[in-house]
Amino acid sequence: MTETVSTEKKEWSLLRKTITLFVVFYFLLYMFPEPFTEIPGVTELLSVFTKPMEWLILWFGKTILGITTLEKIAQTGSGDTTFDYVRLLVIFIISLLATTIVLLVSKKKEFQSWFNLTWIYSRYYLGLFLIVYGVIKLFEGQFGPPYIGRLEQNYGDSSPMGLLWTFMGHSKAYTFFGGLMELIAGLLLLFRRTTIAGALMAFGVMLNVAMMNYCYDVCVKLFSTHLVLLSILILSPHLKKLFQFIFQQKAVQLKIENLIFEKKWQRLTHKIFKIILLSLCAVMIIGMSIENATEYEDKDYSKSFDGSYEIKTFIKNGDTIPLLETDTLRWAKIVIEQGVFGFRTTNKTKTRFSVKTDTIHKKITLTSFDDSTKVYKFDYNRLPEQRVIFKGKYELDTLEIITQQKKRNEYLLNSTSFKWINEYPFNR
């Protein structure tokens, strides 16, 4: 197989060989086995690589680095765990060792075909992940509208990452735009003729994402940084010409030649590989859109209950309990959203339940997340002006709670509309 990103056959310098080999080994080890693990049944097959690699990382961290508590924590949402940092160090060391060994053993004059393989893999890897993140944003799977609990939270009590999620999720248009840019960049990377445009676009998009991750302490710094580096890797054969065009105003031609496969099995393998990746991309897009559409569907829950409920009157066992900060049992506020019922006491203690609603008999049922045997039932009655009364038994107490409901669209952040003309800035 020959990839004519570059066709020179003269012997490379030692420095070029060293850099190329290190880049090849490092990024192949970093990317593999993604995105192949998304193919059903392939994860088990690839465990012959992933399991020994995981063992090596844990052994290196515990034995060499002395991190005795090191473990691989699955599905935390963070890509910046201790395990991830140790993994990068292991990959770096393996890449250095592999580069040294190949330079000592191999008599090859150049390693263009090795770079070409990494270059092609990088295109699809970066392209598919950009498509995934783009589609997630388009369907509000990432940066969804601020939930009511977040709207009830003080600015000063939010984390930097929470603040980022809030201001991104507030604007559906901006989130859609960001997702669309990622999607377009990813799609351009999947096709040879548009690779350079896709890589340039990916670099700009992912550099902005990486900076937000660093500046707002979002825990995918390592991953976003590597996506930026991969976009540079894809552009690397053309960096000199891009510099000449942008900064020296020279006329240049950026061209990626067709792949040339000398053998039939190579051509067939290439076609099958590309079909699998494109099909995988389509399946992921469809799957995520369906998952996002059905994520919060619950036939036993009515969205009309979504909102925060300021407790005007709290009656326990027939006695009206005043709102005193020293009272640790008196409820101060209720928040109901997406099938979750939570209340906060006057001393800021929070308790959460799953909630089922029966709009026919006007009842709600609360079930503890920690202990499913703890079930509490309340009757409710809606009054004019969005007042709601809840009556029932909680623990050993009989409660009657008179509340004032505030819905999502009543918050200033959501009720302030876009305006072309502003005589004065509205920056409360």
C-alpha cells in the first residue's frame, strides 16, 4: 500500500526518523482500540490488547510510581483521572523504547508508509469523535437547558464547570452552532478531498473547546488536547505550504493524492474498513438521537409538576412550623424535575426521591433512592395562582405543605428574550 501524501524515497535524516517513529507509536497507542470498541462483539476480541495494557498501567503506577491506590475507575465522566495520566506516561515510555529499537534494528531509509497509516487512522478517529460530539449537541445531549436545581443555585455556589454548562446550555442556538461546526469538521475529515478543510476547521473548533476545558476546569483536558494535536498531525504534511499561503501570500497547491493499493486484497480491505466506519458513524448518530429522545420519558410522571416550590406554610402534626434557620427538620423548598422530588431543609440539608404521579386520583408517590423500601404517599391539590398543597405522611410525621410553584420559564434567565435593539445593557 502506498499513500501519496508524500512520495519521496530518499533517505531521511536521523532527526526526521526519530520524530516520525515517536509520533507514529505514540498516537497509535493512544487511539487504539477506539473507535472499534463501538462495534458489537469487538470489545471482547480486542481485550487481548486492552487487558495486558491495563495491567501494565496499573503495575507501573503502583510499583514504579508508588501510587498504591491506583485503579481504573469506569464511567465517571472524567477523562483526567490518575489512571489516565499514568496511561499517558506509559504510552510515552513505550513509544520512546519502540522508537529506539526500530532505529537500531531497521535499515529502512524512510518511514513514510508508517506515517501514512497513522495519518489515515487519525483522520477517521478525529472525524468520528467530532461527529459524535456534534450530534450530541444538536440533540441537546450535552449542554441541555439549565435544570431547575441549577436555576435555584447561587452563582457563588456553582463550580467553574457547572457555570460553563449553564451558560452553554442556556442558548440552544449557540449550542446548536457549536455542534454543527463539530459535525461539519468531522464529516469533512472522512473524505480525502476535504481532509485539509476538515483538519483546519477541527483545529479551530477543538482549540476553543480545549481552552474552555482548561479555563473552566472541565475534566476532559487530556482528550481535547489530543484532538487538537491530531488535527495538527493531519495538517503536518501541508504546514509549510499553509504558512507560505497565509503569511507569505505565495500561490500554493494543497493536494492529497488518491490511495494506491497494489493488491486486490488491500483494495478490498480498504473498502470494507471504510464501509464499517461510515456505518458505525450512522449507527451512533441514530442511536444517540433515539436515546436522547427517550431519556426522560416516564409514563408515571407528569411534567406539569416540574418547578421549584417555595413553602409558604409548613404544618407538622397539626402545628405550623415557622421558617427558622435553627430548625433542621422544617422544609424550606421543594424542587421537582424529570421524575425527581427533592426538598431542602432550613439548614440546607437536601433529600431526594424518585417521584410517580397519579393525576387522576391526585396523588404522588416518593421512593427513596437509597432505600427502595422507604415509600411515602402524598395527596395534592392545585389552587389558583400556581399554589399547590401537599398532604401526607413522612417518616412518623403528618405533613400539610402549602407551596407556591415557580416554573422553568418564569426565571429571569429564561424569560428574557433576544432583542436587536437595546438602549441600555441588561446585565443583572
